[in-house]
Amino acid sequence: MEEQHVCLVIEDDPDVCGLITAVLSRAGFKVLAVGTGAEGKAAAAAAGSRLALITLDLGLPDIDGRDLSLELRKLTPAPLLFLTARAEDDDVLAGLSAGAAAYLTKPFLPSTLRETALELCRLQPGARL
């Protein structure tokens, strides 16, 4: 049996986290979901190279998502997909500068999330999604 791609979801809103988890699970990912930056950093360190993707909310209760993204970059090469309500051009540019492979603003269409996640994983060497 082929191992599922693992996606780490870092999102503090339970409803949004549930939606992301449902969409990505249906797309074939094994989803690890956490609600704070500290939990996200610990989960990324524990999962290491098994991570195929990280979705990251920028408005976390304990750390700014851009700061967390810089810490995550030290732990894993998995692409970062920022999912946030911050929709200004400056926010998008700052997110991409902080290491985001893609940037989706809330509210987002589930189909857009699914397509973006699958595309980011296809771009990784050795990906078989």
C-alpha cells in the first residue's frame, strides 16, 4: 500500500480547520491539524521529511504566521501554503517573501484549495500524487 502524503494544517479557527482537513483528506492527504504556532513547530519537527505540505494561517494566537514560516523553513522543505484573511498586495508579497509557495485568501473555494495543494505536491521531486 502506498503511503499517504502528509499535510500539516496550522489553523486556530476550528471551523476553517475542519474545512481544510475535510478537503485535503478527500484529496488523499493524511492530515495533522494543530491550532497554534508552537504546536505547528513541534508537529513539523516530529514529522520532518514525511511532510508533503503545510497550510499556515498568518493570524495565529501565539505567533505571526510569517515569523513561524521562517522557523518552519529550518525544519522541513515541504511547501508552505498560506491561508489567510490578509488580502492586501503587501500582505501577499510579504508572505511570498517569507517562504510561501502559494497564498490563498479567506474565504476560499474548497476546489481552489484542493487544486493548489495537489499542484504544490506535484512540483516536489519524487511526488506521485
